[in-house]
Amino acid sequence: MANVLDLRRRIRSVKNTRQITKAMKMVAAAKLRRAQERAISARPYARMITSVLESLTRRIEIFDPETGNLRHPLFVTRPEKRVLLVIISGDKGFAGAFNANILKMAYQFINGNRDKEIDIEAVGRKGRDQMRRRYPAAVYLEQTDAEGHEHQVRERKAPVEVTGDHPGLLEKLEAGRVFELAKNIIERYVHEEIDSAYIVYNEFKSVISQRVVVEQLLPLIKIGSSRIAGAVEPTLEERERAAEAARSAGIEIEPADAHEADEEAKNFGTAEVDYIYEQPAEELFAGLIPQYVSSMLYHAMAESVAAEQAARMTAMDSATNNASDMIDAYTLLMNRVRQAAITKEIIEIVSGAAAV
């Protein structure tokens, strides 16, 4: 059994750890507020661009009347032989099972599509490190064409390869960098380097309402409709723990009511009004489609950041509570050891006095 001095050292160590976890919980709560506001503030733009595109689809012919083909290549569907998977994970740990759940869903998607060639774009350091350890990086060779121009040609060596990673993108989420990623994905789809694109991320609705989803990004089937290929809902115990952590940190459990904003955005696209556009409707439609794809990516990343901070806040709250329980247990044990030592000394004194 440990002596009183050892138990005091353990109690002091656990108290120091509790101070760290409590501070990390408050930092995560502050970051969660900002991330939640950013995710909510980005939703009106996504809703409005969706409504504008829905309005444009009623004013232009998506299908070419002469050939019968779709006018925009992002609406063209092909048999899925080459798939792009964008994995949006966190940059840091101490977030409970947040990153593990995302990677588990990604592995399930990859294992369920073994008959296809899969390219991986990792957003977040945790996902990048795991994918690099398990799958090889894509190899590009420099070749010169007949006109003397150099270009890169990919040499595939494995069914699943990591084609790119984007560390630090989630630390300072900027629309310009997200648009560059969306532009790269669109170019690969248009050039038929990939036949479809999916996103794996943690969907954030509120502190207690989150789920890991696999959402299809390309091809576009219908404007404004999300196509979920897989989802994992949180358990009741996880929701209760998240709610308790949110209440202790002063975070609102339910998000603000955005019903009026949703209805206003829907009315823009469904109202029977002949809007006057400065540019031709076909030109606007072709220019807004990449913005729409970029808004879907930005929406997924913003919600993933908020979900990560919520998971970290919950994990640090649980760690703080566990530290408090350990301190109570060690304090009780220390008091018992001290009482036993005092009792032993009294018995020795009484025994010596009786012997005299």
C-alpha cells in the first residue's frame, strides 16, 4: 500500500491535470461558439445560391434539344469506376472518438468499394497521417508531348492512393482555399479522371445532434438535395454527456431558429416572378455551379470544425469529472492510511506503557 507522501503526490498530479483539462474545456467551448456562428452564418449563402440555381433551371433548358445531352458536364452520370473520397477530419487530438469515427466510416466506404479505384483527398492532419500510413501516395511522371510541352502523367500502382492532403485548411477556414479544392475536383470530374466524388465528415446540427455521414458531391443530380450514402447517429448516452458538458460551459444546446430565413430563401426560387438577370441565364448557371459545389464543401468543413470543438469540449468535461473522482478516491485512501498509521502508533505507545 502506498504511503501518505505518495498519495499526496498523486493527488497533486491529478489536480494539475484537472486544471489543464478544465482550461482545455473552456477553450474548446469558446472556439465552439465561434465555429457554430460561422457554420450558421454560412447557411444563408448556401440556401440563396441553391434558390438562384433552382430559379435558373426553370428559365433555361438543362438538356440540349438537338442532342438530348445535359448542357453542364457536372450533371453527367457515368458508371463508377474511379471514385474520389474527401475525408474531413481534425487537426488535433483530445476530442474523444471524433477522428476515430470519421476514419472508421472512411474505411467502411473503401472496403465496400473494393472493385473500384479510389483516390483520397485528406483534409485535416489526423486523417492525413492515417491515410498515409495505410495507403501509398499517387505517383506523377513528367512527360513531353509532340509539341515539346511538359505535363504530368499519373502512374497508378495501387487501387487506393492518396492524391493530396490539405493540412491547416481547417485552422483558418477561407472560402478562397476551399474554392481552389472544389475547382480541382471539378476539373478532375470534367476530364473524366474520376466518375464520382464523396465527402466523409461530421454533420453538425447542434451540440447534441451530430452524425458522421458520407455525402455524394458529384455528379449533381438535383440542386438543393443532399445524397447521403451512409450515416452513423450518436447514441443516447453520448447525447446526454454532450448536453451536460454544454450546460456546464454555458453553451446553448439547441441552435437558433432559422425557419424564417429558410422560408425566405425558398420563396426566392419558387415565387412565380420573372427575374431580370444582367447576364444570360445559361452563363449565370454555368458560373454558379462551381460556387455551388464549393459551398457544399465549405458547409461540410465548417460543420466539421464545430463538431470537433463540441467533441473536444465533451471529452475534456469527462476528463475533468474523472479527475475529480480520482482525487476523491485518493483523498479517502490517504485518510485511511493516515488513520491506520496513527492507530498503529497509539497501539505501540499503549503497549509500551503497559509493559513498563
